[in-house]
Amino acid sequence: MVPRNLKSAFYLVGEARPGSAAAPGRAWRHWCSRSAIALNLVCTLLLVSAAAKAADKSEPETDRKAFQAFFFAKFPHVAKDDFGNGPYAVNEAMRKQWKEIMEFPPYEIALDEGHAEWEKPFANGKHYADCFDNKGEGVRQTYPRFVAETGQVETLEGAINRCRVENGEKPLDPMTGTMASLTAAMAESSRGKPFAITIPDDPRALAAYERGKEFFYSRKGQLGVSCASCHMSPAGERMRGDILAPALGILAAMPIYRSDWGSMGTSIRRISTCSSQTRALPLKADDEDYRNLEYFLSYMSNGIPIVGPGTRP
Amino acid sequence: MIRAIILAAGLAFLSQPAFAATQAEAEAALAAAQAAESEAIAAKAAWTSTETALSNARKAFAAAKWDEAKAAADEATAQAKLSVEQSNEQKTVWRNAVIR
């Protein structure tokens, strides 16, 4: 296509000067030939550059298929619906321990607290349920969401805090405590519902997704590792005493009771802990980068059922 | 006896650090480290190890240990610069790791 266009351009240029004194001259033909080569080079460079840009541009659904295919090939014996159980889905010994732990799930107390808090009215008489679709029942799988009004991604914790502030209450710590209890109650009502994250037809939403993807694959911290460094190829392997969870479905069990913490924590608490483990200085809990990361990771897990609240070592 | 005294004095002199940092040098190193770390934080590229080195530098400075303060501050500066460098480099190379 490029040579044809150039060829016609070349002849047009050449034929535009037939009456000129230089037209039949050797110098003129030489000049035309050199111009055509230069033009050819420029057009080729432009096309190569455009192709490279097209290859860099994210196609979320293509990304998701490749992402999930990677894990289905890596763990052919793990059922798709089991990926939300993280290390317990990919390591038999840990799964046995987990089954015993789940006889008395360590998140039960938080779950009870979450349900009680959910029912408690705000000072203005309104409830959390008034802020959410379907009164907050079975909606956890649709978070994080892109909010057109703000042009930013909103996590479930962000939506709960926005609800509180709009109703005259103080925001909660988005990492733990009552927030984790509330999200536990919301997650429980979504158990079995597959992640259904949407990226609306808005360039800002795609940009947020792209930045989340960049965060996931970028090496950070003094140890120079990315989220992908631990949760893609090495997933299922040991890192010291831990089994690395696959990135697919990694947020499906959130919030979690983590034995290492001795308490409940939200997705942001876990991501923040990961940052520290790479010796990167954690960002603020509601930092846009963390929200975008959650957006990307949750979108990658579309189709994986919610299993939260969960438990982890 | 005189030889022994001269020898002891010589040894005592040699055992001192060749370039002992002054308070002003330590202060300058600490200021440079803080500036470099602020830049790293602004770029969301900071490392916890830099914070540790910076904290050690502050403690040593408060204890009037100028050499220690300068050494820790220099370490913090180097780490802060590396963290920004890492962040800039990752702005393009992360694409190489994407699963396709």
C-alpha cells in the first residue's frame, strides 16, 4: 500500500513539471528519485510508529482472555470457579489446612459486626442500603467502578465512605476495622456471583484501566519486583513460607482475615502490604494508582465468582 | 622512650578518619537526601529502605555523629535517585512483561 501511494505521488510530482525547462533533465529525474526515497522513508516510519502505538493500546477484553488463558494453562487441574481461593486452590497441603480452618472461619466475628453496622441508621435516619444499587445486596462483584462524574475509579470502600460523607458521617479507615466488616457483609451477599467489572465507553475509563495495568507490571521498591513478578509465572510456588497466589481471582476473597495481621483487611490493606514487602513506600490508601490497580485486576477476573470474605495465612 | 611516644602519636593520628565530616557537611548531606527523597515521593517511586537510611541519618545528626549522619544521608540520596531512575525506566519497559 505504501509503495503504491508513493509511486502515484512520485509520478504526480514528476508529471507536474513537464513544461519546465528542467523536466527532461537528468538532474530533475535525480531530484524526483531522491524525493521519492525520502518520502517513502517518512511514510514507512509513520506507519511503523502507528502500528507500534496500536500494539501498545490496551484492548481490555483481549488482555483478559490472554490473562485467564495463561492461568488455565498453568493450572489445568484447578476449576475456574476455584481461582478466587488463591493459594488454597493451587496447593493441596494448604487446602487441607484451609478446610480445617473453615470449620470456624476467623472472619465470622467481623461478618456479624458488618451486618449489624449495615443495619444501623446514620444520624439522618438513612442507611448504607440507600446509597447502593439493589440496596447493596449482591453488588460487590461490580466494584471497582468507573464514575463518570469524577472521571475516576471508585472502589467498594470508596463508595461506602462516599455514602457516609454524603449522609453527614465521618469516613472510615479504608483498610481495616468497621470498613472490613462492612465489605465482608457485602461480599457475603455476592458469594457465587462472578466478577462483572465494566469499562464504559469513555477514554478516561480506558486510561484508568491502562494505568492499573501499568502498575501491575511495573517493577517497584528496592527489591525491584512487580505484582506480576510474584503473581503470574511464580504463582503456586513458595516464597519462603508462603505460597504465591495466582493473580487471577486474587481479589475475589476480599476482605480477608489474615493470620499474619491477626485481623481483617480490605483489598487496599493487602495491596499496601505487598508494596511494603517489595520495599516500596506504600501510597495513601485511597491513592488513584491503587484504585486503578484494583480496577485492572478485577477486570482480569471477570467471570471468577466472589468467595469473600476469605482467610489467608 | 621518645621514639615510642612519637610512634604512639603517629598511630593515634593514623587511626583518625582521613576525612572526618564536619557538622556543615553532614547538614548539607542530610538536606540533599531529604530533597532527593521528596522528589521520589512525589514521583510515587520511594523505597522504604531510603526512609530507613534517612531516619538513621537524622538520628546520627541529632546525636552529633557527623560521620555517621553524612554516610547515612549519602546512602539515602543514592537510593532516592535510584528509585526515581527505576520509576522512569519502568514507564516504558513494563510492557515487555505483559501476558499476551
